Amino acid sequence: MTLVRRLALRILNATVRRARPELQEWGLAMSREMDFIENDWAALFWAIGSVKSVIASRKGADMMRAQQINRVSGKILIVLSLIALFTVLSGYFQAPQPDEGAGAHIFQLSVVALVPTILLFLTTADWAKPSRNARLLAFTGVTMALAFGALYYLEHYFYTEHFR
Amino acid sequence: MSPQTRQVLSEFLQDGRSWKYGYDISRNTGLKSGTLYPILMRLAGHALLERRWEESEPGRPPRHMYRLTAEGLRYAREQVLHSKRVLAPRPAFGGVKN
């Protein structure tokens, strides 16, 4: 086996070994075909192309996973912001408690959970289509602004007027 | 659909349901492995292509072989026919009436 062919085979086999299990069959298939390529340089170009396709498939799979994470984190953002808003609104239907009740804790937890969820959403977002991301972030922002506004009004005006 | 995918489908349509090797498809279509295999993977992912390992002569490694599934064959015929219709030359000004 010539040096060029040995190099080609080594490059391809090293890539196949590091590929995801579902890609290994394909990588092996491309590697096996090299035995049927007579020209050494053609074999080297075949190996380079094969490495390119294994890497491209890996990137594609990573992108798909990022999209899934982005979809789920987007839904979690909506749910958390709505939980925060409705928890505050529920405070209008009950008397102020001497200590923080369950509602206050739910509100605090949902606000805290929003921070990593927003980060996850932003890092996995596909910025080639910014309108969906912007809509979701705007919805979360408006809902949270309403929740904090309602909380401020509840504590500073509503309770003093109704439960003095 | 990319012209390269159409090329691969046309190549499979040459012999209907016969099995083909990756390198042979590459040679016949002129597509490099970096273009051909992602297409084959996508077709297999959509269950349009089936694959199997073939035992070669002793001393030679087994090879991966491919052929279109029945669904793949139908899809390939539709696509290739559609592209022929789209690419068919149309006479200017509606052609000449005899």
C-alpha cells in the first residue's frame, strides 16, 4: 500500500472511530469503497470527501438537537412567565399573609428559573429566523413586566386600600 | 430538491431495483463522496433507500450496497419526470402552428 493511500485510509478511519454510532456504518461503507478505487490520489480525495460528509452529518445532528432544545426552552419560557403573572394575580383574591406564602415562593422560583431558560433559549436560537425568537422574548418580557407591575400595585396600593 | 439528488435518483432509475455500490454511483454521476454520501444518508433516513452489506471475494472487504425502496422508486420517477417537464424546452411565442 502506498504512502498516499495509507494516509487517506488513516484519516478516514480516525474520523469514523470518532463519529456518532449511527454514522459509523456510513463511515465504514465509505472506507470500504476505497479498496475498489485504483488510483491513489482518487482514493485520497475520496477519503477527504468522506470525512467532510461525516463532519457535515455531525453538524446537522447537533443543529437538530439545538433546535429541539430551543423549542422546549421557548415553551418553558411561556409557561414560567405565565405562572409568575397568574401567581401575582391570585394575590388580589386573598388577604395579605404575615409571612411569605406558597404564592410568593412560586413567583420567586419561576423568576429564578427564567434566567437559565432565557440563556438556554438564546444560545440555541436560530438567528437566521429572528422573528420567532423576538416574538417569544417580547411575550416573556411583556408578561414579566405585567407580573412585576401587578406585584408592585398589589403591595403598595391594593393591600393598603383593601386590607388596612 | 438539489440537482445532485436528482442525478443520484436518475442513476438509480437506470436499473430499477438493482443494488449499486457507492463508488460506482460516484463515478457514474461524477459526484464526489462528500456530496454523494450525505444524499444517500438523507434518502435512507426518509426510507427511500435501502442498504445492505455484500460479502465480496475472499480477501476483499464487504461493500455497502444501495437500492431504492418501492416508495423511493415511485418518488424518484415523480421527481425525474417533474424535472424533465420543467426543463423541457418551450417554443418561443407558443411555437409555430401547422
